[in-house]
Amino acid sequence: MSVHYPPNSATVSCQGMSLVEVLVAITLLAISSLLLLRYAQTLHSSEQTQWQRREIWRQLAQRLEGGGEELRYLNEQATMADGGCHWQRVEWHPPNHSPLYLERLRCP
């Protein structure tokens, strides 16, 4: 003799997730992973650009002091000022970038 039990809430709630729910969850996971990867790439690119700019500023300061290595796209100028002083300007102007420059007033 077999005994049939009536369905209760415990048996009904143990069905698991549907295929649509699984696909939506995987899609959301994939999109969020791609967004995080894109953010990490942008952050790395920004950090690298900042480091390159900082290096150019350092090299410009060295050139202004009379040392440092030769840079491409570098212009150096001296302009006379009052009292025997002169302005010294070092400018770096690469193509497709905004110029960077440092100036210094030198007096005897």
C-alpha cells in the first residue's frame, strides 16, 4: 500500500531557479565584470599619462637648472628684463598635446 502525502509549502519551495533567472544573473555578472575591467583599464591609462607628465615636468625643471637630457620638441628662450635680469623659459610642445613650460627669472 502506498501513502500519498498532500503537497505542502516545503515541497513547493524546493524547485530551484528557472533558466531565465539564471540567464539574467549571468548577464548581469558579465556586464558588471566588463564595466569593472573597463574602469581598471581607464584608471591604468590615466595613471600612466599622469606619470609621463610628471616626468616631463621633472625634465623641464632640470633643463631650467642647466642640466638634464635633451628632449624632443623642446624650446629654450631667454628674454632680457630690468636690472640686468633675464627670463629663462623652457617649453615642451609635442604634436597633438598641449604645451608645457617653466619660466624663471635670473638676476646677477
